[in-house]
Amino acid sequence: MSRPMLQWCVALVLLAAATPALGRRSREVKKVGGRAVEELANDPVDSVSELHMPRFSESIPNITVTIGKDAVLACVVDNLKNYKVAWVRVDTQTILSIHHNVITQNPRISLSHTDHRSWYLHINDVQEADRGWYMCQINTDPMRSRVGYVQVVVPPSILDKETSSDMVVRENSNVSMNCKAEGYPEPYIMWRREDGEDINYNGNEVSVVDGELLYITRVSRLHMGAYLCIASNGVPPSISKRVLLRVQFPPMLTIPNQLEGAYMGQDVVLECHTEAYPSSINYWTTERGDMIVSGDKYEAVSTDDGYKKYMMLKIRNILRKDFGSYKCVAKNSLGETDGLIKLDEIPVPSTTSTTSTTSQPPTAGGKKRGRSKHSKQRHKHNEVVGAANKDFTTNRWDRGDSGPWDEFGGQDENPEIPSEGLAMDNPSSCTLGGSLVVASCLLSLFWLQ
């Protein structure tokens, strides 16, 4: 049986099951999905008879569901009595259910009801084909209906076949990276660097480039890195694809110090910084061209940081034959470069030692010290001795707190001046020296008696 014939038969069944309608009713025609849909409007003349007719207590809400989820449409009817409810797909004119029976052959469609009042249409595992208008009908004469829309949204997905993959280009060439995505609504696409750094986009520093195409003119090594094509349309989750851009260029190097100085026996470190892609082979040579290998004398170290390399040569226990020139070399398939560092000898730094003399602190006896007559005479004598002996640069006597001078309560007039000349811890003991020293000792013993 053809579809039009089936629709006609169902309509006859619904009409035959309907109770004869009383009074006059008006019809209201609505445009739903490009089709005319009739809904019965109340006529004031038959308001009394309308109280006994079934009616929709609420409209059918439009729903939005993500593809793969389940959807439920609710049709609530009051005073249904012996009338019947049917669900119809508007755009395809497909009858889905009649009262308690599911008519469609779609296994994802099911029906449920509550208290002969609420009628639910269930759509499991919603697909994009389920997007559209759905009608709930009551088999009155004329037929009454309400419609609701099922919006099916699809999270974005990136089309790998139409999206750029990892690429290797030469420096100063132009680069095009494309990204295609699908979903509903149509996805919005943008590009950004994976490391969060700004993109040097044709002379401007930008964090994000909008659109499917990322076009870079005169690409440089600074553009090297991973880029993310991100597609989003408000339906979680957003999705991204990683595109790795590699830029080829021959080696180049920089030398922080082209002239180094060291003295005999010292350890010295020489440094070079290189950049290259593909990754370069790096090594050190002497001025004779001999390659340097790590061992007891040398330690050659190379560390990578992306397309950059740090070269370090440590020379231990410098000998005279170690002075001269050293060369750091970097080479890859695109070229080779080197740099020269000269190591010169410098004088060994001289070391000087200084000694300081500190005076012992005074005794904390609480006794007030002053200058006695004897101490004044001693001081005058010291000035004479200091003047006579050029080796004495000061006329101060150093002594302990409990020395013989405590008997007189004497103290040097300028205790803050350091003692650089004659010093005696015990005036009764003299160190043999020049004649003036012996004379000073004798005079000191004389004054102490």
C-alpha cells in the first residue's frame, strides 16, 4: 500500500472513532516547516459545547538535544474522553503513533502516557534526520493539533582529509595551513600557538588568527612550533587538531666572549651558542684543527633547547701549551659555520696578608682611672724615646689590665691609636735589640721602682 493511501486510511479510522462534533468551529492555519497546519480555534457561539470537548492544556515546548542523546515530546490533553491522540512527523507526513499503538517502523520511536492525559513521544539515540516539526493531533472534527520542534545539535569535528598535517618548510618561504570542520550549528574556527606565545602574523603580533586559513608570508625560525586549529559551535566539547610547523635553515652561531684570559694552573670555560634545523652536529677543535674529545684534560658539553644548542668547553689545569685559539663548529645538511675563541695568558694574581693588633679591654673593676704624676712623666719619656728611634711610629706602651701601671691609675692618653712601635707586656722583661731599646727598658724599670 502506498504512503498516500495509508495516510488516507488512518485519517478515516480517526474520523470514524471521533464523536460527532456539535456547533460551529473556526480553523486557524499556521505555517510550520513550510507546510500549512490547521489548529482549531474556539468560536464564542459554541462556548458552552466547548466545555465538553478535549483541549490542549499547554503547548508542546521546542527542545534542543545533542546527537546521540534521547528526546521526549510531551502532549497534555484535558477532557479527552473517548477521543484519541496521534503523533505525526510534519515534514515527512509520517504517522508515528495512534493512541496506544506505535505505527512507524523506526525502532528508536516509542510511546508512553500518564492517566490518559499526558502523551509522550520518545526518540532514542537522536540523529540529525530527526531534526524537524512534530505534531500532536486529537481526532475531533475538525481535528485539533499542537506542534513542537526538535532541534538536533552536533558538536564540531575536524575533517582530517581537508586539514593540514605536520609540515617542514624552508625559511623565508610562504606557508598555508588549512582547517576544515563540521557540526551543527556551523563551527567557528581559529588558530593559536600551543605554547601560548603570540603569532608573528604578517608583521603583527597576534594571539589568535580567525578563520580556516592561516597564511604566513616569509616564514622564519621564530614561527617554528606547534599550532592548534580549534573548532567550536557552542555544543561541547570543542575540538582541536595539532599541526607542527618546522622551519629549515643552515647553522648560525654566536660567541659571548671571543677573547678569554687565564693564568697557569687555572680551569677555564669557553662558550658558544648555535641555532640550526635540522639539528646540527656540534664539536670543538684546536687551532691545529684537531677535534677535542672529553677526557681528563677537556670536558665538552652540548645541551639542546629546540632548534638552539649551548656548547661549553672546559679546560682543566691550564698549561703554557694550552694557550691559543679554539674553534666551535656546527654543521647540518644545509650548511656549516664555525667561530673562533682566543685564549691568552694573564699574570697570576698576587696575594697580600695583613695583621692587626688588638688591645685587651680594660678591667671592669668600676675604679675610675686617671693620669697620675708618674704617668705624665712616663708619657714625656716615651715621647723622647719615640723621637730618638725612627723605627717607633707611636709612643704607646701596651700592657694588660693587671699590669704594674694599675698602681698609679695611669692610662695612655690616646688608646685608640694602634700600637705599631714599641710594645711591652711586662716592663720588667726587655727584648734584646738596638741600644735605644735597651735604654728604654732600663728607663721603664727605673720609673717603676
